Amino acid sequence: MDQHKHIENDKQYIGLTVNGGVAQPPSVNPYLKPRSRRPLPTSGELVEGILKGDVTTLSRAVTLVESLSPAHQTIAQEVIEKCLPYSGNSRRIGITGVPGAGKSTSIDAFGLHVLKDGGKLAVLAIDPSSERTKGSILGDKTRMERLAVHPSAFVRPSPSAGSLGGVARKTRETIVLCEAAGYNNIFVETVGVGQSETAVHSMVDFFLLIQLAGTGDELQGIKRGIMEMADGIVINKADGDNIDRARLAQAQFRSALHLFPPTLSGWMPEVLCYSGYYDLGIEEVWEMIDRYFNFVKENGYFEQKRREQARYWMFETINEKLRRHFYNDPEVEQMLREKEVRVLNNQQSSFTAARDVLDFYFSHH
């Protein structure tokens, strides 16, 4: 039987007809215009928008700062350079704490308190763990419910840009842009505990450590290094039946702080209790921060620390550029792979292998 013949069209099925198929429409919409990429803004346009306080322009500039593309980096560095004279006029406050200590809720409460008196607030996060997940903790933005929608607040999750040094440098540069855009309060939150505290400490004026009470031996839960960096320790969730435990933790921290050598600023870190969730004791925390700023501005430590930080970031940037230049050299990459095999097979010692690679690198540059 002819396979193309439709049995339905046979005489016996008179009255039945089969219509021809419909031509398959093209899978791409013929009316679709190709989307043109937005041209890169010039550094002049960006700076102009930032100085006017335009949030969209600020966001675009921060995206360029975080980008790894050389073309973006060139524009970003020009923008930072032009914004520098307009920066530096804010209070930079680092906030850290063990996971679960209620950082986001606290930042939400502290932020609203700061904005009550006018002014603008930028909340930046440093999250070195985002390198593993290749993403950033956006959940924080949802937990800062009130700040996320506040017209005077700019909340920016962490850049997931490789090494902690890289993430920290980009956050440091973002601070400059936010200050130029008129944000006179900057919060830098560290996500994750460990190395990131040191990086944040190198870019803020005041370092606040959020602790929890009632979790067993409080002092065990915190590394000595972080305690030594803190200018103020605040114990969260001091509400309801947790108040007594918070007071006890407060006494423990106060006595522990006496064991540490005096701080470089001459300031004695204070320990306070508050509740981020119920907005209790927020005012007292802020009064402590005010006292600190008055204290370090009077004795000259504020300026001295900012100068030290500028120097620190100059060397950090040099170190990072050198490291990247070394590891991105294709010949060095090839040689490193070969040397690695030799070292793993015990054919060469680690030290001579390193020396060979470095000698090769220096002789070619």
C-alpha cells in the first residue's frame, strides 16, 4: 500500500478529509531585534553620577570595580582616582560575629537608628566563602528587611572575586565610591569567621564584635585575635529569660578584656547588651561608638590609623598584582606543572624547584 496515501481519503470514508499540515513556524521570533550591549560608560560620566548621589550609577561603578575584565578595571581605577578627593568623610564600622549571632538583624536595627538622624548608609559584605560557591550570600539582603527597601541605604553583597585579598581590596575601593556618593556611614560586615576579620579591620575605624549569650562557654567560642581587634563587644538577644545569661557573659568578657594588652588607640573596649530583634539597647551601643570616635579624634589616633591603612592597601595591591602576573604567565604555568610532577615523584626538592621557576620568571621579565 502506498504509504503516502491517506486511508481516510478512501471512497468508503467519504465526508472525511485530512487537511495538509501547517508549515512549522520559525523557532526564532522574526520581529526580535538583536539586543545591543549597553556601551561602557566613561569614567567622567560615572564620576558625575556618583557625585550627584545617583544609586544606579554607583551600582554600575561598583560592578566595574568587581569585574575581572581589564577594560572594566581600567575605567574602575580612573573612577576611584577621581572620587578619592571626595572620600574619607564617613564613619567606617566593621561588624563581625559568630554565625547565628544575629548580624543581619542587628545591622538592620543599627542602620535604621543611624538613618533616623538623616545621612546615608552603605552596607557592604566581605564573604571569602563565596569563592567556593561562586556566589554570594544574598540571604543577608532579605534578612535586612527594612534597610533593603530604605531609600537612604545601599546594600551590596560581597563580590565573589577570588582570593580574600581580592575581595577585600574591591570592598575597600567600593568604600571610596560610596563615600564620594555621599554615604556618611559605612558598615562592612564579615560573613564567615577567621581570616576575613583581619581584612575588615584594615579598612574600618571601629570594629564591633557581636556575641551571643547562653551558648555554653562564651569565651571559648571566639578566637583571641578577634577579641583583640574589637573596639566594642555587644551581646545580642539580651531579652526575655536570656537577660541573666547575657549579663553573666558581659561580666566574663569584661574581665577577659583586662587580660589583653592595652589597645594602640588607648581606648578600653566596652561590653554592652542589647536585643537586635526587639530594638532594645541600640541607642546605648551607638552612644558607645560616638564616644569612641570623639576619643580617637581627640588623641590623633583616627588620622594615624587611616594613614596606616592607606599604606597597607598600597602594599596589598602590589602583592596581589605581582602574584597574578606570575601565575598568569603561560610559560610559568607550564613549568610549574612540570616541576610539581618532579616534586611529587621525589625527583627534586620543593626548594630547588621553586628556585628554578623563579629564576626563569625573573630572567624573562
